[in-house]
Amino acid sequence: MDQMLVLTILIVIAALAFDVINGFHDTANAIATSVSTKALKPKHAIILAAVMNFLGAVSFTGVAKTITSGIVDPVKLDNMQLVLLAALLSAIIWNLVTWYYGIPSSSSHALIGSIAGAAIASEGFGAIKYSGFIKIFGGLIISPFIAFIVGYIVYSIIKTIFKNHNLSRANKNFRIFQILTAALQSYTHGTNDAQKAMGIITMALMANGMQSGDEVQHWVQIACATAMAIGTSIGGWKIIKTVGGKIMKIKPVTGVAADVSSVLVIFSATLFHLPVSTTHVISSSIMGVGTSHRPKGVKWDTGKRMLFTWIITLPISIIISALIFTVLHLFV
């Protein structure tokens, strides 16, 4: 069998594996608030998240096109197949390490850093399309801060509207409403996170001459959406515990505020074709809501731990992918 075809098949398998891991690593964030407030039972929350992630994944392709053309040129770059395979293996390794320790890290940071690291190892720093990379990286950096601000504002508005309402009755109503916000949260996650693996597979097909443009083929959409849904159905309980309880004590009203804030930021990024870290957007939204509600109630040590992981993910993924590419290049 042709070596390029074998590498393409391996990339598709690795990309789908990345989406499965992304499903139980990142999608946990989308249902963490609704599970922690008991608005949804864990089993029901996972089923809801899996279905909505699938629907979100097949609804848009803009983020996938940004990944395909924004970081490197998949047609001009030598060893492109090895670059993509190394990047996926690197991102998978980092996702599994952070999942094991229950740290809500960014799959997006890991994947984009890994693509850059493997490309640099292959062709040097000239391989990077810096205008596109800076645009993508800028979105990843700015979005958590925007999410924090939006979370603060959304909860401040809710506080003002419901200041004269009975708290226990309001919480009961918000618990029901949280089912809808959990569904929207999972849907927007699918519109952004599932797109990244689609972009990788599209790059591999372009590099192997199987397609000329950056349009995402339907089978790629369905395959990635299915992989994400399968990963979601597995569940990431360690990260659910961190996001759902170790940042702040979440009540139905604060859970709804955090969910709405996250949906606004993630879906806006999707419409602008920008990949963002859904993990950090959701976590930052929760911290923004918590700061508006009661700053002392926010467990800032968890936030500092997440911030540290947020900072180190990109450079570590660059190094890991560069090392993996170097090893692969020796044998292929």
C-alpha cells in the first residue's frame, strides 16, 4: 500500500481518537454545572450532551477551514503527513495527562501548539503562517477574559432582575431552565471543538492530493461528530468535579448565568470562524459569575492551577510534537 495513503489513514484514525478524548475531556465542562446543581442526572446529562454535540458538529465548518489554512500550508509543506500525525499524537498525550489529573486544560491550545511544533521541526520557523497563527492564538488568549467579563455582567443583570423574588422558588425555576442552557452549551461546544479534527483530516486529504479546496467533506463531518458524541458518552468525571465544584459552589441561578455566558462567547467565536478553548471559556465564565455573586466564594487556588496549565500547554505541546516528529521522521 502507498506510504502516503497509509499515513493518511493513520491521521484519520488519530484525529477521530483525538475527538473521542476531546469528548470526555472537554464536553464534561458543558454539563458540569447542570450535574452539580442536580438539574440533570449524570446519565441524562451525558446523553443530552452527546446528542447536542453531534448536532453542533454537523452544523458548521468555518472553524475547520481556519484550522486547515490558518497555521501552515498543507500543500506546500514537506512531510505534511508526518507533521499532522505528530501533532495529533502530541495533543492526545497532553489531553490524557491533564484528564488523568483532573485539570481542565485546553485541547485547542494543545492541538494548535502541536501543529506549530511539528511544522517547525520539519521546516523551521518559516513554515508557520504567522498572520493566521496570531489570529488563532489571539482568539485563544482573549476569549477567557471576555468570558469572565460576560459572566460577571450576565449574573449582575440576573441579580438585578430577580432581586425581589423568592430565592428558593427562583432556584427551582432556574434548575428547570438549566436543562435548556446545558443543551445549548453542548451544542456550541460541538460547533467549535469538533471542527478542529475536521480541519486536520481535511489538511491530510489536501496534502495527499485527495482534494484541492478546504471544503470539509460530509463523511469527515459525520465521522468527527460521531467520535465526539462517543467520547461525550464516556464522560469525564474528574473534570466535571473540578469545573462543577472546585471553582465555586454552583447554584441553579449561577449555573444558568455561567452557561449563558459560555454559549454567547463560544458561539460568537464559531460565527467568526475562530477556534477557542471551550474549557477555559466555561471555567472563566464560572469565575466571572462567582466574582459577581461573591468573590470570596470563588476558589482562586483552582483558578491559579488552571491558569498555570493554560500558560504551559502551548509551549509543552510544541516541544512534545517536535520530539515526536523527529522520532517519526527517523523511521518513515
